[in-house]
Amino acid sequence: QVQLVESGGGLVQPGGSLRLSCAVSGTIFAIDDQGWYRQTPGKQRELVAVINTAGESHYADFVKGRFTISRDSAKNSIHLQMNGLNAEDTDVYSCNLRDVWGTVSWGQGTQVTVSS
């Protein structure tokens, strides 16, 4: 069983920055990729960024140039550095982990609120 715990969310002013972290524990056999998603209640969850074990990353168009995903291979943890935040980035951000067999584990999410 894999457990994921997000941290680093909070309230930030427009133009500010936050760094989210996703700690991973439990039995992990082989990771395919890990990512960050966000969701507003009542809307579909959307991909923010994903990174694989080779360090290759992919970003949603709406965060390119502002957000950076990184991975600590020793801890299997991932981070999301978010700069230039705006009100449209307000959401619950969740991390996930997909193993090579396609099994996906999710964290509970952390709230990010961008407001003056």
C-alpha cells in the first residue's frame, strides 16, 4: 500500500509563490510517473504537471513557464514550485503516483488559495 501526503498549500497574494511537496511512503515496486493535479469542486480534475523516473516532465499549457515539477529519487517524493500565481490557480492540488502496472495512488490534496 502506497501513501501520499501533500504539504505546502496555503493563502498567497497574486504574483506570489508556493512550493508544494508530496511525501511518499509504503511498499513501492516500480514507479512509472508521478504528477500534480488540481480540482475545483464540481469540475473535472486537470493535470498540472507530471514527471517520470527519467526526470522527463510535461506541463499543462496554463502553467508553462510558471510552475516547475521536480523529483527526489531517493525519497520518491515530488515537489511543485509555483511562481506567478493568480486567482485562477486557486484549487485543491493533489499528487499521484502511477506504477508500471498502471495502479494509481492519490494523496488527499492541499488547498491553494490566491487572493489579495
